[in-house]
Amino acid sequence: MKKTSGASNPDELKPEYSLDYRKARPNRFAPQKDAVLVALDPDVAQIFTSAEHVNAVLRALIHTMPNIAMPKAG
């Protein structure tokens, strides 16, 4: 094979790439999920070890509150 001067091999990686993140879009194949992260204090996190546990207790608490209407799950 003949080496070309001045042209780089297209199979080689560049040492640095300049990306314009302003043009970035979300991955349409990644699952989209509305989520809010809340930090738990360490003593609470020892009791409620998963998001499912926390959500179950909070939903039960919401049902006991007289002036709170539970939104419909979509």
C-alpha cells in the first residue's frame, strides 16, 4: 500500500475531538422517565433501602391526608 503524505488514516483516532453540545439531543432509544431525586438522611436511608419502599410509604401517607388528591397514574 502506498502511504499518502498529508492525509491521516481514517481508521486512526484523533488526539482530541471538538464537540458542540449545544446541538446535542436526548437519546430517543433510551427509556424516558420523569424522576425527581431526593436525598435521604442516613438514618432514614437505613430503614428505607429502595425507591419502592419510600414511594409505598409516601403514597400511604398521602392517602391519610384529607386535603390531598392523588393524581391518576398515567
